[in-house]
Amino acid sequence: MISLINGVVRSISSDRTVVEVGGVGLSVSITSNTSTQLNIGAPVQLFTSLVVREDSLTLFGFLDEESRSAFEMVQTVSGIGPKVALAILGAHTPQSLAAAIAQEDIKGIEKVPGIGRKGAQRLILELKGKITDFGGGDHKQIHQPIWREQLTSALISLGFTAKDSDAAINVVIAQYADSGVDAKNVDISELLKAALQSGRRS
């Protein structure tokens, strides 16, 4: 999987940039806010999420880890794919998104192109409790354990949708809990094997 790139910006548009890494130009989908902070010829570090489809490989890039985590988390919501997820992160910072969800601010979320009122309601319903309120300081992050973030990224890079990876991980956590084992104490490679088997069965 590709989770981080360091390189030189070679081109910029409102929704895409090309970053040269080791002589190879990588096309990365970005928000318009990100594009305004890039400069052609300047070095850049992007935290990335690779979305695999049957007919495409698309790399999405963010300037900080919180934005990438939020991007991957909102895709666990029914009906939200990577394009809408990127639009959400274009309209909200992780902090303002977390606050909107915590406060059930439907109007603040439905202003995002492509999501609508029902989508905003579903986002709040499915993510409330998963995202912390960022109002308490700079060090609060998306409320998801590191091992789960790693597992989610691995499954997405293997072709799972964010929603399917979330479901598979939940099944694995439940299986270990039934055996009296906390999944966070299990080696990540074992969790990945179990999640892949769960995903194939479903």
C-alpha cells in the first residue's frame, strides 16, 4: 500500500496534483484547499490513501494524518465513496467535521456537494461516537486505535471498500472477544488473515 509520499510538485489543478517521486510522477487527488497550499517545484509530503477498483487505482493525498484518517472513516458510512469523502474533507477540517457530528449539525454537513440531507443524517448516525470532539486541543485525533487504522489501510489497499473493511474488522474483533482475547493484543498479520477470510465469506 502507499500511505506516504515525499517528492516535488510538478503540476497543480483544483482537484489533482502530480508529485515526482524518484523520477516517477504520481497523480494524486486532492481537495481545493490542499491545492492552494502547494507550489510547483516545491517539495511536499502527502499522507495518502490508495483506493483500488477493478478499472482504476486512485491515490488520494492530504497534508496531515488526521485528514487522511477522516477520509477513510467517512467511507465506512453507507453510500459514501471516495469522491464524496474527498468533498467532505474539502468542506470540513477533521475538527469541524467531528464537531458537526457531535452536535448533530445536519445543515453544516449537507452543504457538502453530493451528500444531501439524508446522507448527512446517515453520516451523523453511523459516525457519532467514532470521532472525538476536537475542541479540546491539538493532540486529539480521529478516535480509532492505530492497529485498526493499519488494518483498515491494508484491507483497502487489497481492494476492500472502507465500508467492507470496517465490517470485516468488526467480525474479527467479535470472534476474538468470543474467545476471551482483545484484538488489540493480536499481531497485525494474524488480524489481516482473519479479516480477509471474513471478507471472503461475506
